[in-house]
Amino acid sequence: MLTKSQLAHLRAEAVTPGSNRLGLALSLMGVSQGRVARELGVPQPYVSDVVRARYRTITVANARRFARYCGCLIEGRCTAQAPGYVSVPVLVELVWVLTTAYRHGKAAVVSVIRQVLRTAELTVEDRDTVLAALREFESGAADFADCLIAYRNHARGCTCTYTFDRRAARGNHFDLVT
């Protein structure tokens, strides 16, 4: 997910619950918290606490260690010629984590997903459909998962997706079940 310029920015920032990208990087790369702990020489519960944003902040030294680790991991494994793969469930979970655990607003979440979509080192499953759903999420009342469900269904020939969710029913491709 991170380009070289983003990695430089991340290396300069402290990792906090509002800006923590460690969990995202680990999930995108399929790396366990235990492996990170072993390779960085820190206790596994510490890595878990950082990923789950149980700390308000972590030390600058450890923030830099995590940033270097993620940077090497992503730069070392994902290239434009051999990109990493981001599935739809990973995107949905990413949005859930950003909004629930880190309490990011819609604008920040949209920005992160757009960056994932733009990153040449990543291939996003169903990219065009994800982009269409993201546009509706950005301007509508439904959550990202609902928008994605409706747009994926529509892309596969469904004229309508039925829902019990009144907010989602205001969006395109949904009908409210009453």
C-alpha cells in the first residue's frame, strides 16, 4: 500500500492510534504479529497492543523500527511487475478497522482506499467496482460494505439488491424490504 514517498512520510511520523498503519501493512502482506515480534526483537503482546491501538503513542524509536520493517516488507515483496493482492474482504475489514478501532471519519477512509487503488504495487480485486462503490460511499448514507455489495451485485447482472437497512436503501441498486 505504501509508495516510497509514503514510506518516507511514515518513517518521519510517530505511530499513534490515529495514524497507525502497522496493522494494515501486516494484513496486506499476510505477516503474523509473532513474526514481526521475533524479527524486531520485541515481545509479541507489545506488537499486538500497538496493532490494536491500545497505546496512545509508542516510542519514536519503536515507531521507526516498525516503519522500517513495514517499508522493507512492502518494498521487498510488492513491485509493479509482481504486485501484492488486496481482496474485497481485506478492503471491507480495512474500512471497519479504520472507522471502528481508529475512529477515522469518512473522508480519511476514502483517502486511504483511494491510495490503495492508486498504488501500482498492489492489485485490487474488482477494482472498478470498488471504485464505483467508493464514490457512492463518499457521497451517500450507506456504509462502504453495503455500497460494495450493491455494486458487486449490479456488476454481475442483478438489477436490485434487497436490504433491511434504511440508510443503505437510499443508495443506488437497493430496494428496502418492508
